[in-house]
Amino acid sequence: MSKTRIDVVGIGLNATDTVVIVPRFPAPGGKVRIRSVVRQAGGQMATAMITCQRLGLHTRYIGRVGDDDAGRFQLASLRQEGLDLRHLRVVRGALNQLAYIIVDQVSGERTVFWDRDPRLAVLPSDLTGDYLGSAKVLHLDGCDVRACLRAARQARRLGIQVVADLDTVYPKIERLLPHLDYLVASSDFPPALTGIEDPFESLAIMSREYKIHAAGMTLGRDGALVFSGGRYYYSPGFVVDAVDTTGAGDVFHGAFVYGLVRGWQMERLLDFANAMAALNCTALGARGGIAEEAEAARLIAKGRRRINRAYVRTGGGKGGAGR
């Protein structure tokens, strides 16, 4: 057992973002003047792990960075947050993953253009020694399937809960699914995997076919929907003045993992994760608005929520579905 206390281990992506603010997103063929440009550290897994760290967990991030200026910028941001980085690798000659993020100043919605050097892929051979340590939760983004599969199998043998944030149907990703306890994917993932557009049906099928304890999806401003234990849980999103929606889903997953470590029930997990995601949207950048637990609690207690009746079902669940 590792001498260093670790609550959660995350394996997956980081990225160095160039955030471009525009007054509005132009139509195809149009043009618009830029309001501002800023470089930010981001990335799906790195942002989720920083959320966990800021909420008070002891967090280990496993991934790769390039040895270029963007990679050094990302690495400095991770070190500054105090993450355990002993299993992170710097890849010589590789460019760090990058993203150009165009943010509509009116709505806060963003459009992402990205690229990743294939040498940044995490390999099963990167998972050496006691890399899971004393973790209670392993969080995966599924990008590098072979490494994620190896880690998930080992975690399950050790009794560590396995969580995944999947937004792309990567080749052979279905091999990972039976080794998950919790899947909270993007809204596009379940229908892409199952071929079924109905969110309720696609989540139930994934849960039953792959024996996932809880299968869910994030719904952007509408919140999140989860199928677990034969019932649906719908947690509506919170209404905030959005500045930038970049990183909202990543912060959601970090907050979700935090709740799992704390032993919270599903209703509380989802409400807290939604509140943290909403608050992150009130500042610029993937990590710009990561809030404290007390601030999220205030939003849960007093905030206004956006209930989408399409996700409300009678006969079991939350948000009007069974209450």
C-alpha cells in the first residue's frame, strides 16, 4: 500500500486551451472581430481531478504532456494545484494536446477545435507500481482504451469504485463498459453506442447489458439523467449568468467523484455536481469558476432550476419523477 494517501486516481486527457471571446458566433462564411484571447489550462481528466483536489480530496493524475511550451504551461498548472503527479510522463518531442475554444459572449456557449499528438496516449505500460495507491475511486475518460481497461480491471479486483466520463465511441470502448460502476456520459454517447435515441431506453439498456450500477448522461443546461437500481434520477440544471461553458462537464464529473468518496446518495450527488458545473460557467476557462462546497450548497438551497419536462417521468426517480 502506498505511504501517500490517495482518495481518487484519474487517467486521461489534459489540454492547453486558447480561448477566443467573440461577440457572437458568425454564420458560415462570415467574420467577426475578436474581443479577447487568453491561454488556459484545461482538459477533460485534468480539470476533473483539479476539481476533486480543490474540494479537499487527495488526488493523483496519470497522463502525458508534451515537452513544448504548452506542455510546460499545463504541467505548471497541475503542480500548482498540488496533484500527485508521480505517474505523469513528459514526452520528448511531442506537442501537448491543444484546443482552440471559441466562446460566444452573449450565451457563453463554446465551440472547440482540438488536436492531440498520438504519442500522448497513455499506455498500459505506464501503469506501474502501486499507481492506484489507497484510492477509493478510479476515474477514466476512456480515450486510451487499453490503459483504461487495465486500470479498471485492477481497480475492481481491489474493490475500488470505477467511474467513467465518455463522450466518444472510441474503438473497442464496449470492452471497458462491463468494468464500470458509474458511467455519466455526454448526451451523445448512449444513442451512438446503442443506436437508440430515447435517453431513458438507451440508459436502461446500457445499465442492464453491461451490468453498470448507474448509467447516466449529462444534459448541458438541462442537468443530468441517471438510471440506477431500476429507477431514473433526473436532476435539473441551475440557472446562472453563463460566461463560458468550457469545462462544465469536467467539473461535473470531478464533483460527482467527490460525492462518491463522501458516500452521498444519488440525489445529492447529482444536485451537487450540477451546481458545481453551473458555477464553473460563471467565469472564463475550463477551471475558471470551480467553486467551494459551501457555494454549491447555497446554489442548491436557493438557486433557480431549469426543469426540462422531457426528462421527467412518473413512477420512479427524481425531479418530479416519482416525488
